[in-house]
Amino acid sequence: MAHEESPPAAQADPAILAAFKTAATAVISDNLQRLPGAASLRSFYTGAPMVGIALTVNTAPGDNLFIHRALECVKPGDVIVVNGGGDETRALVGEIIAAIARQRGAAGIVVDGAIRDSAVLMSSDFPVFARAINHRGPYKNGPGAINVPVSIGGMIVAPRDVVVGDADGVVAFPQAIAAELLNAVRAQEQREAEILESIRAGNYRGAYAE
């Protein structure tokens, strides 16, 4: 059955969100107790890390009707986050959906499922993350839901969460903790820079850096 909820108002400062573009997903995950993170999703694009706000979609496996409906809801900076149930038998997103999302200002697409037109997507700088590639097209029958909590590769993503993606994968977290999390990330980055410098200098004596 179709269902859509109104998401809560955004909470994070846009400057703080932008700062996460230089934060590695590995370091973000470390500072979330190494718990959040989508397993088995990888990037299918060539470009900078992705940062945006989750526009969530639940859809039946192999069916992308509600992805098309979500395209009508996209606001600049949104990341379309699709729970396709991990199904790899039919592609939910391809070149056309990615082009529409980009034209409407989306920051990227994350699909727990398959994509197609991979050669085109891989040559683009528009962020797309997915589980697999399959040339077989989707059904368009539903059911589905928009702006509800979804599970992506074992990670729960709520509407309007911050979503960050890079070559290592995808992580999400509530906007309310963005400032505190960014401070922790920067502190870890500084510690790791000091460790690397000591390694280069030949005087590193620590252990368990990662």
C-alpha cells in the first residue's frame, strides 16, 4: 500500500553538511561506534564523495514505481535512498532515472538492489551506489512508500538523515548529531595524521590505529 509521511524539518547547518564532503566514511563510521554503514553497496560513478539529505523509498523487489514517484519529490541536495530488498534480479535504476535525479538537483542515489547502464553511470560524476548490476528491467506495479524509515544493506536510514558516500561505501546519521560528529571526525583525522607522520619519520611505537 502506498504511504508517505511528512519528514521533520532539517536541523543541520548547511556549512556543517558541506564539511562532510572531506570526511571519509570510514572515519565517520568509527565515530558512530563502528555500527552504522551499508554493507555490500559500492559506487558506480567517477567523482567526488556524496553528501546529502535522505529522501527514502521502500519498494517491492524488482519494482521501481515508487522510485519514479520519489523523483517528483526531489529537492536540491536530496539523496534518493532506496530499499529494494537487496534483490539483484532486476535493475531498479539506470541512465534515465539518474539523469532525471541529477537534473532535479539530487545529490545522488543509493539503491539496495541492482542498477543497469553501468558503463554510462561509471563514466559520470553523479553519485550512484548499488549492490549489483543486472541488465533486466524492473516492474512498475508497486507497492511502495516514500519518506519512511528504510533498511539499506543492514543500515537503517530515516527520512532527512545525512547520507555520506565515497569509495569505501555509504553511511548515514541523524542531522541532530552532525555538528558533534564532525568535531569527533576532525579529531580522529588529526590523530591519524600524526600517526602517519610518525610512521614516515620512523618513530611510530603505537598499535591498533584502525
